[in-house]
Amino acid sequence: MHRPATPEGFLLDATAPVEQRFALSAELPDTHGVFNDGPGTFHDLLFAAESLRQATQFVAHQYFRVPAERPAVFVSSGMDIQDLGPWRRTGRPAHMALDITLTPVDVVNGIPRGLDCRGAVAIDGEQCGSGTARLLFLMPGVYRAHRALGRRESLQGQVSAPFRPAVRSAVAPERVARLDPRNVLVGPPLRAIDGEFVLPVAAAPGNELFDGGSEGHIPGPVFLEASRQAATVVAAELHGFRPAHAVLTHWWASFRGFGETDLPLTCTVTSREPLRDRAGRPTVRLRITFSQGSRVLATTSATLLQDC
């Protein structure tokens, strides 16, 4: 599958349920309300992740014949920047290419119940990043049952004070390397004890990029961008990182259940002591756990690099 300047494509043919490779070509945006909202120093890793997500889901339903009524559920997902140079914005148009390898998992009657995804990212012909994901495709009844069970667990113990959407509270955009307040997903820390920070997260920010679509659960892009923003807030607070020069170079998430957009979402962040990379730049590894009530939705690891 190959179509320039867009992370979408056309169905050319169905394929046997064996490992397949695809190529995606896209122009990196320069006027997008989210991907270009910030200091303008680097191309946004979120664009590469979202391109990979959309392409994988498209291929699954259109090429591997996964029925459209089976929603894609991410079990795990990760992104890495391996060479920072090509990610630097130059003021000129830049091109991204994704080489995607998809391996069917648990094939029944020729249709996979899941896919393993590996993607290689190149910008202007230079290999500079990678992504991985494991997806499952649930039967509609199983999906609804999981959603209902998760919601009950999130609400457990809250009978006398049920969850209600919290008043929107957000940190200043510059604290998370954004300019538009509408793109800020995290609020000021609710508490910070012994280096552990708990921050509120906007489960439904309102931007279509973070919309869960017809399924209505919290989508992957929210967890990726909220991880970056929460890590940036904590790295600045604990280690003096400057948000405008902090780059997310590694992110990996394991998802344990569905998040509901109408229930409060929080993330708990812990940080290791900073180290230095081969170029002498500070880097810090953080662990971020997303929860609704007492139920853990996702655990993530992130690495920030201070590029200055």
C-alpha cells in the first residue's frame, strides 16, 4: 500500500494471513493545529505514531479482511527516536516514509484475531525512528462486556461520591511545550510525595485527534501525548529540564483495559535520576501509570532528552 502525502490508502487486494509488508508515504505537516503547535524545533513524534496507528487499522480491515464491526484494541504500543537529526525542522517541507510489517496472530478461518506491527520511520530518506504495536480485534459482544466490567471496577467504592467530569484545569501551555491551551492535556499536580507526582489528565480534550470515535473509549493518542506532557512537567520540576528543548525519544505502553471519557483520569509519574547520552545531553527515564479510580488503564515508560 503506497499513497503519497497521506496516512491513508486504497484497498488493492486481499491477502493471505501471513506476514505482509506495506509502505506509507506522507508529507510532514507544517500548519496542523496540534502537530505544529509548539516551539517548532522538531517534527512531532505524535504524527508518526498516529500515521502508524491509522495505517495499521486501515490495512487490518481492508486488506486482512477483519470485519469492520470488530474494534481494534491496542494491547501494547511503542515509539522510538533513534537519530534526532532528521527530526529537526529546517523551515522546508519534509517527507516521512513508514515501512510497516504486519504479522497476523491467532488466525481463524483466514481472518486474524490480532496483528503484530513493526514500523521503521525515515525522514527525507534517513532512517531515524521505529514503532511497534500489538492489536486485538474483539467481537462486539466481548468488547461491550469488557467495557462494562471496566466501568464497574472504576466506579467501585465510589457509590457515595460517583465520578463526575472534573472542571477543566490545565498547566500553562509553555510548561508542556505547547502554545494553544486547547492542546494541553495535563493539569497541575494534585499531589507530590517523595518524588511521585499525580496529575489530572483530560480524558476527552475535545480535539478530533484525541477523539475515541464511535467506540467512545479513550484512544491511544491521548496516552502518548499525556505521557509526553506529564513527563515534561515532572522533568522540569525535579531536574530543571526546559520544556521547549525536551524531546520524547522513547515511549512504550502496556494497556490493561478501556478508559472512559466521562470518568476522571489521572496519571502517576515517577522519575529516575538523569543520565547523559553519548553527546553529553541530559536524559531522564520516567514511569507513568494512568488510572481511573483504583483501576490501572495503562503503564508506560518514557525517556526525555534535553536538547540544548
